[in-house]
Amino acid sequence: MGVQEIADKIRSRVASAGFEHSVKFDTGSDGVIVIDGATVSTTDAPTDCTVKLSLDDLDSLIAGDLNPTMAFMAGKLKVEGDMTVAMGLSQLLG
């Protein structure tokens, strides 16, 4: 699944979640997904928090097949910036 398809999946969750921060999922050469409040974009922008992971791991995370805490502990995802924003992502990914 590509970045745009994942962004489309996230968009429906974000619209009703009441998420009030900005976060970027950085999948390296595959692209980025930026969530800013209720807006989802694939255009790079500065955010409160950046989560770096592979496109496959992001797909698994969104599908609920990858536990975010376990992925962080295993080094599959890295968080830069405001860690509390990253922890609040569970309301979008759950």
C-alpha cells in the first residue's frame, strides 16, 4: 500500500478524533503523511512530532497488526519532537 492510500485510511479516523496536534509519519524515500488537527496531507511540513518508520511498518500500524510500543522498543519506529503527541496517536490508530 502506498503513502496516499494510507493517508486516505487515516483521513476518516482523523476527521472524528478531535486530534489537536500536528504529527508527521516519515517513511523516508516513500514519502510523508502529515496530520495537522483534522487535516491529512502527503506534503512535507513542520510538525510537533515526527514518527520515522518504514512504509510497511506504517501500514501494519494503521491496520492494528503492529503494536506501537513494541515497535518503538524494537527500534522499528523512532520519535522526534514532542513524545506526548506521539503517545496521543493511539486515538487515531486504534
